Amino acid sequence: MEYNLADLFESVVDVASDREALVYVDHPGTGAERRLTYAELDAAANRIGHHLIDSGIRPGEHLGLHLYNGIEYLQTVFGCMKARVVPVNVNYRYVEEELAYLYRDADLVALVFDAEFDDRVAAALPRAPKLRHLVRVGEPTSELKALPFTEAEDAGSPGRGFPARSADDLFIIYTGGTTGMPKGVMWRQEDLFFAGLGGGAPTGEPVKRPEELAERVAAGGTGITFFPTPPLMHGTSTLTSLIGFNFGQRVVIHRKFVPAEVLRTVEKERVSSMSLVGDAMLRPLIDALRGPLKGTDCSSMFSVSSSGAILSETVRRQFSELVPNAMLLNNFGSSESGFNGTATNDSGAGSGFRVRVNSRTQVVDPVTHEPVAVGEIGRVAQSGHVPLGYYNDPVKTAETFFEKDGRRWVLLGDMATVDEDGVVNVLGRGSQCINTGGEKVYPEEVEQALKSHPDVYDALVAGVPDATWGSHVAAVVQLRDGAEPPSLSDIQTHCRTHLAGYKVPRQLVIAEAIQRSPSGKADYRWAREVAAAADR
């Protein structure tokens, strides 16, 4: 057996067949749910895998998952990997132009999609000439011809009987889209297992043999329930689910993120570990626990982790007051690197994101790729089990991936410094850095300061062209319900207690709501447009 994700899953199924693997809650409030054991999930994935092979989808060809969260999503991911078809996530918020680009860029030959997206799929389809096999989940909403998912299931065999697989089989994660067209990160499955799916065991012993994973599951206990709350079409949630399955534990998913229903599920299913993305997802849970869901039993939760966006000190403190038993973790990683590390401590509003990273991480000069001196700003780089590059994009691959000392490295977009103790202070994405009067300002540290203001519910920070300073720092702020709009002077006075003067916002825009992706990631393009329009 190799470090192939389908092989590893099947080895876990063979020692945990009767354990509950997956709980799915449909439209929140309806009470509809489905539960699958490991054996049932395996058989369901086998059916889809055999259907793909019988439909002429060949090993190495690409299938898109244009779906909300559901059994069908994870079932299809495993079905693809069993049949050596490459699964590709599709952002369901994309409109026709973006979908046509992704379908074409990813060389999709097959697509599994929710019926709600019929019109968008139909509009993008003529510009994706390789896309030849469509499978629809749910009742059709248009004349678009596609095979019903239930028929695809029924047609496929529930048994295994697949050809031998390889550790080199690919898993592609498309990322981006708020600052440009999306890019497909190409992972060898063995590399992904060790970088982001528990094989490297950041809190334990690494897996030394493929067979060892099932041995650990057979010897270990059950009782941990993982609850990835963001959309599965973002890498974080799918990878969190796969981690749960790799360790023979239970995974709970919701179709969509509805705070009250999330908390009810935490109580009902005795959730142990919940993942989300930043304040945008944790803050509504706090509001619900303070209001209509006050008294909800969250005592089963021992960890709440955020990836893709930082949990601010203010929001962390508020949640800890309500759920003191849950450890709050700011995880650092990306689609290009897997898991890098976890925040070491809180350094206060306006500070960077401090992490003690693993030994495969450095802060380097982006040109020479040499480690920077203590206190100097560089880019975070990761070595070891890293992706092969970006699919269909040799230029961006050459800009992001490099060889040094016989090792392959990926250069992340995060700017950082490192101190004498080896602790990395992550400042923020270099692409979002604001140059104001020659000084560099990273939006995340200003956002932390803004969110500590008692009247601020959410905030994004962007640079706006300025005749004097080149760019000035603009704050786009969503207020708490009932709060009186603060003046720019009020905001500046508050921020000066946390930030150097040049980082303090010179413009304040009050927005009805902050625009983010479905998983809570910041939409900086929107923030820049709003601030620039208000400055005219």
C-alpha cells in the first residue's frame, strides 16, 4: 500500500466499518439529516467511482465539484480518488465569467453540481469544450441535460475492485479569486497527507508506514467529532473532514452556515472540535449564545480553530467567557503549504499573528530566498511536502516554487519577521500591504485594532490612492446593532492606543455589512472599491 488517500481511507474502513463516519444536516431548521457508517460511506463512494469509470472518465482526468455542503460532496471526492480521477473544487459564488474560466483552466471533463446552479452551469458550459459529463444533485431547475446523481449512484457497483493507485495521484485545490482569477494548486496525495492531513502529526508521532494509520485507528478510541463549518468547496473544510476520517472519527457537516443551527448541532452531536474562518464566523456564534441560544450546552467542545483569517483578541475573549472549556486556535497555513503552525499567544490588538512554526518553515528574502536577519521583513517559505505547482500556469509556478539546497520550497504570500527565539510574526499578505508615505502597513494589524473598539462589529482595511502619501489607510467598518456612528477622530483616538501613528486610518467608511466570501475570508477588492468611491 502507498500513501494514497483512497487506499488509506479504505484501510481505515476495514478496521472501523461499523463506526459512524458522517452526519449531514440538511437545510437548517428542517430537521432532515443523514448518517453514514464508514462501511456505508465507502460503498457510496465506490458507486460513484465505478460510475465515473463506466462513463469513460479516465485516470488523471479532472472532475469539478460545484456543490453546497452535502453527503454527495465527500462521497464524490472519495469516488474520484478511488477511480484515480482528480477532484477539483469549484467556488459556488462564482458567476458565469469566473466559472467559464475555471472549468476551462482546470480542463474539467466532468462536473457534479447542485440543481440551484443550473443556469450558471448552462451559461458557462459552451466555453468549456472538454466538459462532457454532467451529474446533477437535486431536481432540475432548467432544461440543462444532466444525469441525476441518484441514477449515477444506482448504476455503480458498491464493491471496490478498482485498479491499483499511486502516491503520485493528484488532488487539486483551486484558490483565490478575490484578487485575480483562481489558481489550481497541484498536490501529490502523499505530500498532502503529510503536509495537511495528519500524516506529519504536528501534535504527535508522524506516520511511518501506510499501514500504520489503520493500526492506530484500530488501537485508538472513538468519541471525537469534527465539525468543519465553512463550505467544503474551500480547501480548509474538505481537508478537516479528511483528517477526521483518517483517524476513524466522526465528521458533522451542515449544508450552509446558520449560527443558531450550528450551536444546536454542537449540543446535539456533542461536537469536540469545530473549525471556522475568523471573526466573521465566530462572532455570530457569540451573538447567538448571548441571545436566543443562551444556555446552549457547548461543554463537549475542546477546540475551536480558525484557518484563513485571524481570530481577533477581542472576539476570542468574548467567546472564552461563554465557552471557557474550548481552546481557541489560530492556525497558520494555506492551500499551497498545508499546515504551518499555530499562534503561540495573544499579543494584543494591533499586533501581528505570532506563530512558532515547524522546522520546515523559514522567513526568506523573496528574491534571494535566503533567510532574513532577525527583525527584517521577508516572506514565509515552506519546504518538504509541498505542491508540484499551479495547474496550467508555469509562470506563477516559477514565481512561487523554488529549489534550494536540494529541497523544494513554496514561497507563500505572507510577509513576516522572525525573532531571536525563532517565533515568526506574520504581518499579513504582501499583496494587500499599503505603502503610505514610504511606510508599510498590513491591513490585518489595523483590523485587529478596529475590532477592539466597542462599537465596531467587523472591519476591513484597504489602501486608497492619495496625492500626498501615495496611499492612505482607509477603514471600512460595520457597526454593532444600535451603535451610534463614531467619527473618524473617535476611531483614530482609539487606534492610537494600539498602533503607530502612520498605521492609524485616515479615512472611515461606515458600511451596512462587510463583504466576505462564504467561508469568512476578506474581500479586499470590495473594500478598496468602497473606500475609493467614498473618497471621491
